[in-house]
Amino acid sequence: MTLYPKMIMDALATVTYAGTKKNLVESGMVADTPAINGQKVKVVLEFPRDTDPFLKSTVKAAEAAIKYHCGKDVEVEIETEFKSKPRPEVGKLLPDVKNIIAVSSGKGGVGKSTVAANLAIALARLGYKVGLLDCDIFGPSVPKMFEVEDARPYAVNVDGRDLIEPIEKYGVKLLSIGFFVSPETATLWRGGMATNALKQLIGDADWGELDYFILDTPPGTSDIHLTLLQTLAITGAVIVSTPQQVALADARKGIDMYRNEKVNVPILGLIENMAWFTPAELPGNKYYIFGKEGCKQLAEEMNIPLLAQIPLVQGICESGDKGQPAALNSETMTGLAFINLAQSVVTVTNRRNRELAATKIVGIKK
């Protein structure tokens, strides 16, 4: 039997691609005119991505269809191409990011996200290129704190890859799962779904050149933290805690996680949040509601720098809820505190880069 291209295309038109529920021809997946050399046929199929779950089954079905319609003796070769280039392998992600800083806390409710948001803005105000990734998949807060809850990132094509374009506000590039889910709906995902979503926000986004990439991690030590450690070479971590003994006990666990010999991420310093309360009408007074200088004592005990003591001021909460974080106004006491924190983070990060080797990604046991 003499073969010709229309016979091959008709055969491929009988194969349904599960991704579109249409046949291969209608789906536009036949990338070129089938090449025929006697009884040899070569077909190029283009898939949306290299991780397409229907790739193997579709290729087998296409081969079987050609043999069925054109003869069982036909030699079929099927090549695959992809509209989007594959994600760079782990260890080569974010090549244009200089420093990756994890903002962490052992305990929830200590103001870690507030600190992360204000630190990112303060670094941007100092002239650095900054990105902020909301790593809390189940309780994202970055969209509200930056007043971008209605923002919806769009895709851009960069070097043949379709990437998520981060939202930019106050000079900071932002991404959060909160941009992709309803704020009124609970995110009921198993651990694997959450970690895959986080990997996409890291590896499938156009972060570009950054001096500082801030990771607002969820409280505690969880799958999310392990995923970050296995995906990114984190330059260093800063630990946020209140002076309260309960919070400090959990802060120790956070420090231990990064200092673990299998992890080895340097602790850049401690941040004491809600260090004292100063009422607006009595600016000279300090009330130590959660205890006095607990983080300072822990920093001395564990030989870690104390980067800042942030007071408990009603304006910090109000400005965060309004989407206008305190660091935007360096003329206020709290705004200046976050600018000073950013300068301290720059100092300890530069020292860390001079004195210590680059962090290695935590290996994955198979």
C-alpha cells in the first residue's frame, strides 16, 4: 500500500486527546506534515507541556491508529515537542536571584507575615530589587496586606516558557496562592497538592533579577518548609518571635530546623516583634505586655544577632489591614524600625556571603 500524508492525518483524526476532548488534528497537535519514506512514517506531536499526564497514552494511541488504518507493517516513529519549555531542574531555579531569605517563626500569631511584608517594602525603599513569595498555602495574607486581593496574575512567554507574571506593588514583586483561590473558601488540599502549588509559584513564575527574594513561610516546621529547602538554596533565615516564653520555646524549634546538620541554613538573626506597647497618647512609655527582652536573651544564649525590636503599635495592624504597611512611611516610629531592620538584614546577609559557603539544597531521599 502506498502511503500519503492524508492517510496519516485521517488516522490521527481518530485519536482523541484527553486534554481537550478533541482529536489530535482538531487540537492542533500535529506539528508538521507527516514524513513518509516507503513504509516508514514520522509524526511530530506537540503537547502543552513536558509534564502532560496524557502524553504516553496519546503517543501509544496515535501509533496504534496509524498501524490500524494504514497497515500493521508500517514503521511508526512519533516525536514529541512542547509549547512550553520544561521547568529548570532543581538547583538551577531563579538564577538571577542573589539572596533568598526565609522569614520564619515556630509559632503562629507572632506577626511573621507583617514583618515579612514590611521587610520587603523597606528593602525596596533602600533601592534593592525585591520579591516576596507568600508560602502559606492554607492561610495566605500577602494579597490583603498589599491591597491586591482582586489582582489576578497573567501568563507571559519568556524564552519559550509560559510563566506567571508576579503582581508588583510598592516596588515589590508578589505572588501568593491567594491570587488563585477564593478568599472566602478554605483551601482543603492534601500536602502533595500544596507543595506542588508552591513549586509552581517558585519555578513557573517570571521573578527576573532580584537582590532579595523574601519567603514568608507558614508557622511551625512542615511539608512546606521541607519543600522550600529541597527546592531553593536559601541564603539565610530570620526568626520572628514575641518576647513571650511560649513563643520563644517554638522559636528554638525553628532555629533547630535550619541548624540541623542535614539542612545547614544559616540563621541571620532574631526579630523581636511586639517587644513593648507604647500608647499614642504616651509616646515615652513602654509596657512589656508579653515579657521583657525575651528574644534578646535567646539571641545572646544561642549566639545569634538580634536584628530588631519592633514595638506593638496599633498603627502597624491598621496599616496592614488597609494594605498600606508601616514601612511605607519612614517618618513614623514603626516605619523607621522596619527601615532599620532592612539595613540590618543587608549587613548580616553581606557578612554571611563573605564568611560562609553557599547553602546547598537539601537532598531528596528516594
